[in-house]
Amino acid sequence: MAYPDFKQPFLHHADASDATIMAVLGQVQEGTKHVIAYWSRKLREITPLPWGGQASRLEMAATRSILID
């Protein structure tokens, strides 16, 4: 993990499954990718997601949460 450099752009990755959502905030510093923050949550109810279903909404929730929490 690294400290953020607010003069550089940030990278983010989000993923969702029927049981969890997660996001990683990162940054390239001196030519190397570094993690700035991790965020994940276990969902209360495990419900299979239909193809093309809510995964994108959950990934957006993860992205929002890593920036706000």
C-alpha cells in the first residue's frame, strides 16, 4: 500500500458476485502500480445474479463506497 499522491490520477477496480462486492483504489507512482485502499462487503442475502443483471449496480456501489467510506 502507498500514500495517495493527489497530483496524479487514480485507478479503480470494482467487482461483484452474488455474495460479495469489492473495490480497489490504486495509483501508478514512479512507474509502479500501488494500492491506495481496499474495500469489500459481504452481502446479507446470497441471491444468484442473472446474466446482465445487477452486477454493474453492485460494482458501482463498491466504487462509490471506496471513495466515501
